[in-house]
Amino acid sequence: MQVLRIDLTTRSAAAEPVPPTWEPLGGRGLVARILLDRVPPTADPLGPHNVLIFAPGLLVGHRLSSTDRISIGGKSPLTGGVKESNAGGRTGWAIAHLGYKAVLLEGRAPQGTWWVVHVSAQGVRFDPADDLVGLGTYATAARLRERYGDDARIAVALIGPAGERRLRAAGIANTDQDGVPSRLAARGGLGAVMGSKGVKAIVFDPRGGHEPPLADPAAFKAARKAYIQALLAHPQTKTYETFGTAAMVNMCNAFGGLPTRNFSQGQFEAAERISGEALRQLILARDGEGAPAHACMAGCSIRCSNIVPDPQGRAVVSPLEYETIGLMGSNLGLDDLDVIAQLNYHANDLGLDTIDLGAALGVAADAGLWTFGTATQALALVQQIYDDTALGRLLGSGAALTGRALGVERIPAVKGQAISAYDPRAIKGTGVTYATSPQGADHTAGLTIRAQVDHLDPTVQVPVSRTAQLKMAGYDTLGACIFAGFGYAAAPEVVPALLRSRYGWPVGDDVLVQLGRETIRLERAFNRAAGFTAAHDRLPEWMTREPLPPHEAVFDVSPADLDRVWADLA
Amino acid sequence: MQVLRIDLTTRSAAAEPVPPTWEPLGGRGLVARILLDRVPPTADPLGPHNVLIFAPGLLVGHRLSSTDRISIGGKSPLTGGVKESNAGGRTGWAIAHLGYKAVLLEGRAPQGTWWVVHVSAQGVRFDPADDLVGLGTYATAARLRERYGDDARIAVALIGPAGERRLRAAGIANTDQDGVPSRLAARGGLGAVMGSKGVKAIVFDPRGGHEPPLADPAAFKAARKAYIQALLAHPQTKTYETFGTAAMVNMCNAFGGLPTRNFSQGQFEAAERISGEALRQLILARDGEGAPAHACMAGCSIRCSNIVPDPQGRAVVSPLEYETIGLMGSNLGLDDLDVIAQLNYHANDLGLDTIDLGAALGVAADAGLWTFGTATQALALVQQIYDDTALGRLLGSGAALTGRALGVERIPAVKGQAISAYDPRAIKGTGVTYATSPQGADHTAGLTIRAQVDHLDPTVQVPVSRTAQLKMAGYDTLGACIFAGFGYAAAPEVVPALLRSRYGWPVGDDVLVQLGRETIRLERAFNRAAGFTAAHDRLPEWMTREPLPPHEAVFDVSPADLDRVWADLA
């Protein structure tokens, strides 16, 4: 495989050999390695020295269920530290089939010029994107399909108006198996990095490419089979196919950790109305384009995604996920799934992270800009982002900036990134993850809600979070989604077997955790050079003081315990 | 002397003995010591654990010319680090005469309740301030004069609407010798800290108090005399009396370092129109309340302040200073002193730092929100702050936040605090100060424009900045203003003599620099614990890339050199 370097300053591209130290990594781990090697840690994330990295995970390219994810990374304009955000869709598979271990966007185009970068087996082309400027992600993707074809293998990564304006909560949308740009690498402002480089979209056309080579095809096939059997046998696989991630609403509400009205409560009185069960009923009750289960990438056996229709049966958004329901539903006092779906659609269309935007809207309500639970007001605020008002730009900059400007104390963010839909006072292990992940607050960095511990006991959370973080960093390096982990965890011999048969590497049985460990070590090294210290591995102070109903719990994992999490990585 | 602790949570106060380690410090040095001893470094600056500190300098209370300054400090909501901002006016003298080495505001009042804290020889009283909420600083001061008397010794420290709303560029206004709240401890958001505690104003009534005791009155008198002679003999004293700090306009413009249109140019074509000479002519040409020279505190021999009248002779603002002319004049493309005076008045009335607000307006123009040089638009944006719109709150949060939200690259700020009116690409020693001062960008932390070096040579600036920073930290610890330094520097035996005769301490001849060194050591220790590293001791990256006309210079002092500045303080 090769590394494709695309220089926007000169509009040129070159394929280079993979540096030896990059070989054993992929996805999230490779992002960290590349940042350390190529980006000055004090670089302006939106300046020419940042590098936007597209790195498929180590196992991407083979249609292994839920394991074709693309990791996108760079120095985060939201946190100022390392950032990897991964997504489903076609992008990872397409890049792997083009033979690239990583694609790097370097430099930046002259300010005000916009480009579509077209990557195919024939090379790299830079096409003017002036006609796409200002378009939402859906319209942009439609135009690109017309222009570049709608072959099911072509993948597009693109930004909306938020990324163009370099708003710091902007993500990068990736087309799903239907060509819909619904798979956002949403977190950490990577869409702003893409916008800063003058790139509206990248089209990856892998036709003429090949599946990555296998060192031992028979062994790979056997391992794949064992994995799929384990995955299909896992009860959660069925749960996620039935209810999607929205299954979490009732579970988190029962734990008293469902963010409600800007994290002022842990239970929402209308949780039932926005639950996975309610969402499934809504979809099934309406004829038309809706679907309670839907795969974001070809070959996925879980199909946790969905398509939410409006009352007339027209598709509004796909997927409506738990995090969005939490942050844009209960967190805003909104109990109408149709409204939440609309907010989700607009966030996707603008190319914004629903978590950070939802948290920003919650903070704005706390600041008195609107009243929790008022759908028209919430939608009007999102309209301000379309209208590019100062308030719109502020909201699109995420919860931390919004809260700081509006004088709000209750800002749910760590390292500048909004907390996702598990209140860390009720699920304290996840609070440890939020505090100590090099990524900033992020449930996918190490969710602990399924751990068999007392989630309110502050003394037992460190090992729980650490284990979850190491595994997730490992999965993110493989290109596996969080739910693929059900299968991999049930058949722990599979990951080493897949890596051995794919690459011929003599990896140990604990390779998943070793990859995770190396990834987090590299990430912390980058963050340290970028100016992060133990002082940043903390939850917001108000969460240590303000009790969360109904448990009236505060976050009381001690700072010393937080500093223990990665003490051995120094 | 004693330490007065005022607890807003319980609305109680207690005078305590001065801890021994606090004794040898005052002003800025004492602020750093107290922060290290009393404020958790990771505390939320606007939460109950921050402490707002009022600490007169070591030589305050004796009407030594230009040496009765008050240092106000706390953990900065703008930078997240140590913050000391000092001001003239009456506050320092009053606190010293009440016998307090420091006054600490701790805890915070229940949200939404507002108080005037009244401190006198009879003790501390908490009076409701509900009728003052929302009032500007001028109206508030007038009401307080009515209520508490207008004796020339009574000092008031107060906040405007900006501080009430906890906007992060809010300062604390102190009344001058005329009772006008014109002396802002403007920088770093300390007004927001005061607002977070629910304190609208503190009235210091020193009647019944005493001048601090002198260990050797005769020796003190002799040292005072030597100081005044040296000060009056210094040519700059006359310059500042004649032109005020606005004398700097032509000088800085000549050096190519006058911030112009959001730091995109170093010379302003209309610099003459906003120069100290033009300002003096404007004031002299108008009958009425104007004055080209005015003392901010009783006993000052320099009188660098002024009173700027409108065309009808009515006082608009006092003083109009160079930094304001630079940031709200040339930096905004505005060349009309009357407009600049109005902007200054509104900033003072809102209780905002003119430097950070001016820089924020410059950034907003870069973002396309208005057109440089259009007075009506600039004034309309300031009106948004009065109107408490989201954009108003953003602007009142300072340049860094404004620029981040608006997607602007050219943000002139270090550690979140706006750069003052010396472009560091043209005056590189001051750039070293901006980068490495624990306070964030701040010319008063170590201005180098008068140093006899090539200001464009990157290799010679480190010792120049270091010397200036150490001396200024020393002066700030004494309570001496930057211009008092002309006298102290011309008669270097005076500072040790004053300290020996005031306190009976056997200080060495280099006590000024020793105090500065200890101050910066303490400040860096606090910042380190708060999460600052060498990565934060940098200018914004764009200043290292974007050449500044007319010299086409970039900031090219090497990171290694920047890290040398305080290497011996570890």
C-alpha cells in the first residue's frame, strides 16, 4: 500500500511508500502516528500546517461486518489536541481498494477558492467547486453523484456550510451505501479543517482497484466466519437491529444518566416518547421510505441504522441515533421524535456534529436565549446557522464556545468538546473516559454503561474506563465499529487471527489491547506537545458540585484516580 | 496589617493576620502568592472557588507619585491562568489606609442576588444592589456617591453590565480622584469574576484609618525626595504630561508597529489625526471640561491622564489612552478622535477592556460583520453589547472567542488575551513579552519599545524582554505605575531605600528585580498547575507567517529562544 499526499497549496499529489513506523497501525492509531510525525503540535488547526488524514483501519476493505470504517483525523480546532473521528459508509472501503493506507490533505488552497478532489486509480484531479459553495451536504452529494456517477463503490467525503465557514463543531459527511451523506465523522471540528484547506468534497472512485491482499486467505475466511457467528449470536446484535442505538434511551434514563435540559436532570419525564421502542413504532406505523433497520455500509450484519420518515412517509433523516436523541431531545426538553429528526436533518445538512450542536442549544437555553421544549424556537436557532448570523456561527462553534460567550456556567464539555448522552455523574466510569481520553469528551472512546459495576461508586471506575478505552482505541485502529466489538469480544481469538491472516504478522493474543495502548500513548504524546497536562484531564468543575437528580450524585472520582488512568503511559 | 476575607456565600467577613509568606509581597506578587495558596489551579474562574483579590502594592498608601496603584487579581476567565490587573485611582490608597494588606472576595452569592460590599473602619456590610443591576459604571458610581458620600478619600471598585453578565473581557472600574470610575483594572476578565460573586461594587471608606506605619520616617522622606527629583527631571515625564500616553501613536507608527485594520498593517495612513499632538490640540481648542493633563490619583507628578471633551466642551471620557487609540482607532481604521472617545466611553460604561473589545471589533471586521473605518457600524456593534444580544455577548467576550466563533484566522491574542497596541512583528521584544508573560499578551508586562536595539532583529530580544518583564513585575509588586519607573530607574537607590525605610527590611540593592523574579516564578507555578506549558508561550501562528507592512516582517524569534526566557525559573 501507499500513502497519498495531496497538497492543496500547489494542487499536486504524490503517492509515497508507507514509512515503516506507520505499517503496524491503521485508523485511529495511524492518525496519532501521522500527527506526531507531520504536524507541529502548536500548529493552528485551521492553518496550512495541519494535515487532514483519512486512514482506513487495519482490517478495512474486506466487507467484514461493521469493520470498514474510515478514521478521519487531524489537530482538532475544537480541542486543540489530537482528533480522530470515525464513520461508516463507503469511504474506508474505497480508500483501501485504491491501495492507500492513508490519504493526507496538506497545505491549503488560496483563501476563497474551493475544490473537489477526485481520487481514482487514474490519479488525483482538482475540479473547481465554486458551484457547490454554500450548499448543504445533501444537495452537494446529489450534485456530485450527477457529476461523478452513482456507482455503488464511489465514496464521497464532503462538508456543508459549517465546514466552509470553519465552524469548530463541523464534521465531515461520508456517503452511505445508498449514496446519502449521512455518515458523519462528526466530532472535533474536522469539517472546519477540510474547509480551511478549501476542499468541499473528496470523491474516492475505487473502480479498477483491488481488495487489499491477504497473507493467508483460508485462515482469514475462517476467522471471518467465527467472527460473524459470534456477532450474530450476541443478544445485543438483535437489540440494535430492532431498536437501533435508540435502545439506549430507556436504559440510560433508568440509570438516571439521560441528559435532560442541559444536563440539569438525569431522567426525562417524556423518555418513553423518544425511546427506541417509540422510534420503531413511529417508523413501522408510517408507510413509505422509513426503515427501522438499515446498514450504513455494505456487509454489516447489525444494521443499527434506520431511516426516519415524516408522517407522509418521506425520509427525513438516516440514521436517528441515541446521541442525537439525547442531546437534541431530552437535553433540550423536546419529546417529539419528528422534531428531533428535523433538527438532526438540519445538522447533517449543515455538516455539524449533533452532539456539540445539541449541547450548544442546551447551553443557549440555560442562557435564556430560548425556552427548553419549544420546538419552533430550537428550529429557529438552527435556521440562524443557515443564515450565517453571528449567533449561528457561535452555535455552530459548539457548546464550549457558546457557553463561554453567553456566560453560562453549566457547560457540558471536556477539552472543549461536548459531553455525549451519558451524564458522567450517573455513569461515572464514562465520566473517567470523558476526562482522560486524549480525544476530549467522547462516549465512543470508552463507554462503561454495560460494565457490571455500581456506576455511582467513584472508587471502582478507573479500571473499568481504562479497559474500555484501550479496547475502543484498538477497535478504532482496526476500523471496527463499537458494536462489532460484541462479536470480537465474544470470540477473542478472532482479532489476532484476522491480523495474522491479513498481514502475516506474528501478533500476540492481546494485540487488540496492545494496539489500543500504543494508540493512546501516541495520542497523549501529541497532546502533551500541544500543551495538554493533567489539569485538562478533568470534568467541568460544576459537575463536581452540582448534584444530578434523581440520584443527587456529583462526579467525585478523585483527581488522583484520574491521573492514575494513564500513569503507566507517562 | 491584616487580610480581610469577605465570604459572599455566607455574607460574612473576617480580618485575619497576614501569613508570614505573604509579608514580603504586595500587589502583583501577592496576587500570585495568594492564588497559589488559596485557589485550586483547575478551579472554574467563574465558580465559587476562585478568589478575587485586591492587593495594594508594597509602597501604596503614602501618596508617592504614581505609586498608589491597586492590583486586582484572580484566576482569569479569559486566559485560565494567573491574572493581575492594576489601576490607579483611589482604591489602593484606601485599602492601605484601612490597614489591609489584601482584601479577598471568596465564595459567591446566590445566583441572581447582587450586593454592594461596604468596607470601612467599622467593618464590612452587605447592602442590596438590586437597584444598580444593569446600570453602567458611570451611573452606578453616581448613585453610590449619593448613597455613601463623596468624600475624596472614599474609593469605589465596581462593574458594569459586562461584569454582571460575566463577559470575559469585563474589567473592574475604580474611581479616580474626582470620583469618576475611569480607572479600569481592565484586563483578563476580572470584572466577570466580580460579577460571578454577585458583587456590583465595593466601597472602601478609609475614614478613621491611617497611613501605613514607617519604620524610618526620615529615611523614607529622603528617598521620596530623591525619587521625585529624578522623576521630574526625566524628559519622558514632561512628554507624558503634555501628550499623555497618546504620544506613542507617532512613535509606534514610525516603527511600523501601530496595529491597523486588525493587525494587517503596521502603519496607519491617518496616524497624524489620532496622534498625541492631535489629541492635545483637540482638547485645547475646545473650551469646557477638557484637560490635556490630569492625575488619576492624588499626588501624581506625571499626570499622563486627560479629559477629552466633545465639540461642546462636555467631558466625554477620561482618560483616552494610547492603547485605546491603537485598538479602537487605527486597528479599526477609524481616524476620528471623537469617535474613538465615544467608543472608549461606552467600553468604560459597560465595564469592558478597550484592548480586548477593540481587538474583537477588528476581528469582527475581518469576518465581514462590518467595514473598517465606518464609525456608525462600530458604534452599532457596541450598542449590541448594551442590548445584550448574542453578538454583543460574543464581542464582550474578547477577541479570541470572537475570532474563534467567527472563523477568523487573524486573531491577535496570546493565552486568550488580546495583543495590545504594539505589533509584535515590528517590536519583537514586546512580542517575546506577549508570548512568555504568565499574564497573556500585555504590554505593561514588559514593553521594549524604548530599548536601544534593532526591534526587527529576532536574535537580540530575549534579554531585552526578560529585563523589562522582571522590572515591571517588580514595579507591579510595589504599586508603581509604568511611568513611575522613569524616576525609579533614574535613581536606582530609591526603591531599596523606600522599602528599607517603610518596612525595616534589609533588602538588597537589586530588590526590584528580585521581587519581579519571585513574582514571575510564583505566577508560572500557578499557571503550570493550571495546565500551561511551553506550548502556550507562543504568538499566534499566523504572525509567524504573515508579513506585516511596511517592514514585511514576521515574528521569527525562535521557539527555543522563547523557552529560554524563563528557563532558570523552571
